[in-house]
Amino acid sequence: MSVRSPVADVVVTRAVRAVLCATLLLGSVTACVSRGDPTGPGPTSRTASPPPAPRTTDAATGEQVLPQALVGTWKSDSKDSDAGLTYSFRADGDYTFVGVLAYDSPDGIVQVTRTSEGAARVEGAQLVLKPEKAATSRRDPGDPEGDFRARPAALTAERHTWEVTGDALALTDKKGLKVTYERGAR
């Protein structure tokens, strides 16, 4: 089964992924490292006009919530990147996000983690994420005084054009950056 939102496919190199990860995870931190050059373009979809996605309903309200195709855990497929991004979507519209950036520095491994949870909804081709809680943590052996844990982060809503094809979820932000995720557990 394929669910597609209308968006031009954009090839994302590891360097662009690194910039995206820095934007999502770091905010003001500018160091973001990827290993190696991209091996080529990622998967593309050839589905032009999908059937409507099956929907689940919230038992309490009877309202339609997330399409079943979106429900589950999705992990970024950037195997050669220093970042790992994971979204989990529940049928009732709740979501969680965990983004981890870890890279070598002269003093050891620097790790920045961003977490958020909140409400997700689909408006046609758009996936709207509205965080209710968000936090950022940083551990840098070269600057332990600057480390922090679970520092509250901005609760800024996000919009992504979304597409599910088989076990792949593509999210494209308003700048056209596309990240592909692989399905984990449902």
C-alpha cells in the first residue's frame, strides 16, 4: 500500500541531512559532522495518485485521527550519519520525537539530544506536529560546564509534507528538505 502527498522528490545528501539534524537538534550549536559522501539518491516513489488512507477513530470522541499507514515507529535511514531521528505516532494522534546527534571531538564524543511529544494531525498532504513538551540535552567532554539535561525547548508547531510508501515515510519540511524514515514496530 502506498499513501502519497503531492511533493516534488528532493534528494538529500548526508551534508544536507547534517544541516537538518543541526537545525532540529542543536539550535545554536553549529558543529554537525557526517561521515563520507553520499552513495547516491535515496528511494523515490512512483505512485501518482493513491487511494485514501484507512483511518482510525478516537474511541472517546469518534473523530478521525491519524491514517493507519502513519501509525507506528519510524527511524531515519541515515546509516552513515552521526544523527538518529525517531518518530512514533499513535492512532489517537499523540506523537513522540527523539533526535540524537553524536560526533567525535578531540575530547571525546559530543552528544546532543532533542525530545518532544505532543499532538499530530493530518491536513491533506500536511502532517502538523504541535509539541506539548520539548527538551534538549547536551553532553560535551570538552566543555562539561556547558552541559545541560532536559532544558525546556521552544514549543513550535511544525508542518511537513508526508508520504508513506510501503515501510518508508518521507517527511519534507517547508524548505524542501526531505528525510526518509524506515518503519519500526507498529
